[in-house]
Amino acid sequence: MKTHSPPDRSGRMMPVLAGTLVVACLVTSPWWWPLATTSFQKASPEPEASPAAQHEHADNGHDHGDHQHEHSEATSVELTPQARQSLGLTAETVRPIQLQTFQKTVTIPAVIVERPGRTHINVATPLTGVIEHVRAVTGEVVSPGSLLFEIRLTHEDLVQSQTDFLRALGELDVEEREIHRLNAVAQSGAVAGKTLLERQYAKERIEALLRAQREALRLHGLSVRQIEDIARHRTLLRELQILVPSPDAREPPGELRLTDDTHQQVGWVDAPAETPANAAPPLIMEQLNAQRGQSVAAGEQLCVLADYSRLYIEGQAFGQDSQALDRVLQNGWTVTALFEEGAGRVALDGLELAFISNFVDPVSRKLSFFVDLPNEVVSDGRNLAGQRFISWKYRVGQRLQLRVPVEEWQNQIVVPVEAVARSGVESYVFQENGRHFDRVPVHVQYRDQQWAVIANDGSLYPGDVVAMRGAHQLQMALQNQSSGPIDPHAGHNH
């Protein structure tokens, strides 16, 4: 009879126990795995860091105002010196933030105009005559006091007045000689005293006539010196010299330049190497209306001179802008002129508002205001004939825009618009941190074509060094850096 031994249950229980142990280890791994990893890292020897890693760690641990910044690929970009130069990030464009006063402005179209009563000077002849010489040409520079025209006088009244004056002088000479002769004869009793008395009365009448004729010559423009010259030399003044007037002359006009008064011609006047601050501005022969041999009447215009050293900018605002313009005058604010040059704009700051028109055009509703514009000479040279010609930087009729302040804010964080990058609804600036630029989110309170006002809410502080330009390029570099390098094996099977 065969006996059967009981089955071995231990062999079948071992796989079940092993599986249960594995499940238990997996379930309890969150508690024991970190401890086991830490113990293993402590027990394992730490490999020596590479020089590049040590340098990077040292750079990341440098001090920034008693606190350390951590660089993240998502919010920080590192630039090489070459990249800085390409973006124009120099000591002038990477600088600390400072609280400053900001002026909110509006842009108004404008045009350069002349200064009424100052830009153009009309030169006329005071007497009738025939032009014998013209000493300047159109466009030439003329200096105050130099000779412009020489005119042979044919003015009938002046010629007649001088003739009568000379005749009266001759009669006075005759009477004086006759009185001298009668004085000697009257002492001997050969001539009655009544005759001598009549000659003395005649002399007094001639002297009274001469005084009247002197005043008549003064009315014609002759000076006391010139009248005395006529009386001394007993010759008529035949030629009139027209000189370049001074544009800012505040004294009454002097004597007419007649006959022997010689003055330097226009073409002989040399331009000074350095123009004194109080020197008269150069004048240009803008329009020449006379020519040699032409007969001109008294008061006829000979030429028009132009002084372009100072001009006006006429801003063309609307009637509702009058209060804002009044604030500019009351607060002494200055305006900025924007000129189109090439592909960009050139700004001229610090211009003063001269005055505001008191008339609003009822049709266009335009309100004009005027800004004082100092001009500059851009070229100054002479031709082969020795004539001097200059060119001014700003010209009458040139169109531009004026940036006029309408509101002023104190203690604001103001940066150029190139310092702010936009991504969706967020705005960022980039703060310098060693070799890195960290992206800092900010709130832009106001932005125009040139400046951005950032809220002083703690995102930035005065003294923080930020990039004042190239924010958009830095933002693009940061986005490319976060997206990671392109896999060179993407799309290829080996």
C-alpha cells in the first residue's frame, strides 16, 4: 500500500510573499526613498566641479545690494560683450533709475514763419535820382554800414533848396562887404547913417532866410555837418550813398551819405573768424529791385534785406487748447520742435513760447501761437568774385511738429519707450545683474512716442540699473532661450 506525503506549501507561498513585499515597498516609497537617497549622496564622494561650473557658481553668488539674485532661464538672459555692443547697451544706455519730473505733452503741427517787422528790411531812397552803381547781388551777404547803392541826385526840391541856400550865402557875403565899406565911409560923414542902417537890415533879412533854408535842408535829410560843408565849399551835393542799415538799430537815423562820404563796399567786407556775441547778424540781399541807370523817385524801394538769425514757429492749435497754452506761459514751460530728417526725427528742446494769438479763425477754428526759434548758419563761403553767401539751417515755410507740455507730474520713474518690452498684457524692463539682465514686470502708467512712466509700486527702486534700450530684443532672446535648442535629429531615423 502506497503512502502519500502531504504537499509542500512553502514552495507555493514564496512568490506570494515576494509580490506582497514589492507592493508594500512601492506604497511606502514616499516616506523612505528621500532618506535613502540622502544617505547614499552623503556616502558617495562628491565629484570635483569643472572650472566653468565653478565660475558660473561664483558669478551667480555675487552680492547685489546685500542680497543675491538667482538666474532663471525663464526670466534672465546672459549677454556677451559683443551682444551688448550690438544692442547699444553702453554706460550711457545702462544706467540707474532716478525719480524725475515728467511732462505730459501733445503734438501740434507747425510751420516756420518770419518775424513780422524784423525778418525783412525794406531799403528805399529818400531822394530822387539816377542809380549809378549797385554794389550787391541777390543772395549775397551784406554787413551793416557797407555801401549798397550810389545815386546821382536829380531831386528838384533838394537841388533848388541847395541853390537858394548858396544864392542867399552869396547875397550875405555882398551885404557884409558893403556894410564894411559903408562903416569906413560913414565915419568921415560922406554917407548918411540911414544908408548904413538899411544895409544892416538887409543883412538881417538874409540871415533869417538862411536859417529857414537850413531847416529846409534838414527836412530833406541833410545833417548840420553837411549843411556847413555846403556853406564852406559853396558846392552842391550831387551823389547819394545808400548803406546797409542795422537790423536792431534803436537810434534815430543819421545823416544822408552824400558826395565825399566813402564807405567800404559790400564785396570787400570779410567775415570774422569768430562772431562776437553782440555783433549784428548777417543780412541777405533777398530781393533786388534796382539796376544801374534806373531813375528812382523819393521813397521808391530799392531792395529787400532779410535777417534769418531768429525766426518764429507758428503752431496751429485749436480754440479748446487755449487753456493748455496759457498754462505753458504761466509756468514758464518750454516746448520741443520735431524736425523730419532722413528716416527719423530730430528734436530741438528748450524753445520758449513767445505769445499766443488773440484771434481764433471762425472757419478753421485754428488758434495760432508762436515759438521763438534761434537759427544756425550751416555753410558760409565765397565765390570766385569774392561775394559771400551763407545758408541757414531753418527756413521759412518748413513744416514740423511741436511737442507742447500740458501737465506735469513730480517724482516719477521715467524711462525711454525702448526700455519697455510688451508681451500680451504684460510689460517688462530688464535689470542688470552681473553679466545677466533679469526681466522685471512693471506697470506702465503712461506712454507716448518717446517716454514711458512706470508706477512706483516696488517693482523697481531708484538706483536699480536697467537697460534703457533694446528691451524688445532682450525679450525675444529670452523667449528663444526658454524654447530650448532645436534637436538636430528631429525627423530623422537612423
